Amino acid sequence: MAIKVIAQRREVKLGKNPGKKFVMRPDLYIPIQEKKVFAEASTHSGISAGVIKAAWDAAGEVIRTWATEGHSVPLPGLGTMRFGLRSKSVADVNDVKTSGLRKSIWLLTLGWHRTCGCCPRCRKRSCC
């Protein structure tokens, strides 16, 4: 599995040598319509698109519930996903408030099989 990335020039303010540097970021595509996802999954699996949509909706509910409860949720073939926050730092614990939140993010930890054939989860070469 490969991810298409591009280099983007950004102002880096942290580290030993702050200044304009190139950073990697994913090349973003336009969103795919749900209908197309269900049709493609139906073609690959032999299951009707209606059944796949019902399972997709149910899985979405479970993933959303577990992720917002703080669990790291496995995504087959990709890795795990969890919810994260970015907030302002404060000196006193009593000053920690929701108004200090800068952004909420979804964190995806990729864990697919590497090209060498070694599974990162079980470290066996025969599992692939």
C-alpha cells in the first residue's frame, strides 16, 4: 500500500534550525461518493450494495462511539484510529477549560504489512 505525498514549503518555528523548510503532506484527492464505495465493495465481495450500506452504517456508529469514548479502534487493512486534541498549555490545573482547545483531530496509526513481508503486529514472516 502506498500513500501519495507531496513536498510543501512551510515556516517551521520549532527545532534547532527554524525557518522555511519542506515538509511532507498527503496529496489530497476529491472525496468519493458513498454510492461509488458501496458499488465497488459490492463488486469485490459479491454482497449486495444494500447489505454493505447497512453494515457500513452500523460499523460507523460503533467506530464513532468507541473512538469518542477514548478507544483506539482497529481499521482492517489500515491500522488503528483514535481521537486526539490540541490545546493551549496553562500553568495551573484549574485553568484547564474547553475554551483552551485549539482543534480536535483523528489520528490514524498505519499498521499494514511492510514490503519485506513482516507483520508489525505479530513479527512473523509467514503471516502474510
